[in-house]
Amino acid sequence: MEDYLNTDDPVPTTNEAVEGAFTYDITSAEEKKLFVPVSGESYHSWPVAYLANHWHTDTDVEGELLFPSNEEEPRGVTVVVP
């Protein structure tokens, strides 16, 4: 499970990492400076925008989806994205 975290989110109940997830803390990511919320939104939508810009799907030679194993993305780890 992955978690994209923004710790200064205006929705306070979403400011902590999901327990047991591989967390990307994108609070201080450089891209945040360029993010402009759409009308009626706030920085609460920033993690979804970041995910949309960085999502990729890996497939095998037969086109079947590949998922990372727990060894590749250990649980309960937080990575801070600069």
C-alpha cells in the first residue's frame, strides 16, 4: 500500500502517514510551488495531483500488470520527496 502525504494539508485528519504503508511525504516537494488548486479546491488535492503526474504502470512482456513486492516497497517506511 502506498500513501502520498501532505503534512500541512488543510484537512487535519489527513496529516499523518497511513500505518503500515510505504509513504511518500510530498509536503516539501518542489512541484508543490507550481500547484494551483482548481476553483473551490484547496491544497488537500495536492497529493492526488502529484500522484497523477508520477503514476506509471509496469507490465510484463505479456502485458500483465506487475505489482511491487513488500521487499521492493517495505511497509511502514516514509520517504521525503524534495
